[in-house]
Amino acid sequence: MQVIDNFLPKDEFERLQEIVMYKIPYFFIPKINSGHDKEDNSCYLIHTLYNYEYFPALASNWLSEFKSISDKLEIVSLMRMKLNFYPRTDKVETHIPHTDYKISHKGCILSFNTCDGGTVLYEDEKEILVESVANRALLFDPSKWHSSTSCTNAKARFNVNINYF
């Protein structure tokens, strides 16, 4: 795990932040981590920028706008890149732990706003909360258990989730 503050240059981050928070169309997902049996009331909105699992691979018209992130991460092979929009809740809710893919790979979660939400990593039976801070990148292996959270002190929590080699 590595946390990098000020991941992108300020002007590039602000350009992407404007797109993510005010221009991108999002799609409602009625349950976070829908592969789990546990019933919960979680929901969020996403915009899939790229997903290799579809044939042909799904690529959004917005994908090229995020090239600066791909370049900074030195991505050799992109598996998935999606934007997440977690609506505000009355209390911070930690969502059901999950893995993104079973195979070990690289992951990056870049936060687009600062709020009291974050990403929880489970390492050596410890829970490590990485707080959502604007322009903070979390680099980790998403084949290991982790959770997203909602937030209470902003209208929503915005980030990009990238799976790659």
C-alpha cells in the first residue's frame, strides 16, 4: 500500500475534478458489491470509463480525458477504470468487503474531493482507513479485501478506481 498526496499537478487535477463532479453522466447501481448475499441498503452511481471484461471492451468517450492518470501510473495493460459517486448518508457506512479481481494486480483509487469517507484495507487482521482527500491516490493490490465507505460531510464522495498491470 502506498498513499500519494498531490498525485497530479494542480491544474490537471482541477481539470479532471471539474469533469468528474460536474460533466460526466453517472448510472445508478442499486447495490454496492452486488455479488454478496448480505442484504444492505447501499447504492451508488458509476461511470465506466473502460472495462476489458466486455467484448469488445467497453470504452467511454470520456476515457481519453484521463490519460494523465494512466501515464503517471505507467499502465501497461488496463483492466478497468471507473468513476464512483457515493451519495451522502446520515452516518459513515462501511460497505461490504470485496476484492475487485482474484488475480494479483495493481490498483489506484484517486479521490476527487475531501470528505470523511475513505477506503478500508484489511491487512494482517487490521483495518486501515485511507481517508478521501482531494488529489490523494491510494496504490494497492485490489485482489486483497477492501471496502469503500460513504461520507457525511459532503454531498457525495467522488473517486476513480483503476485496475491495471
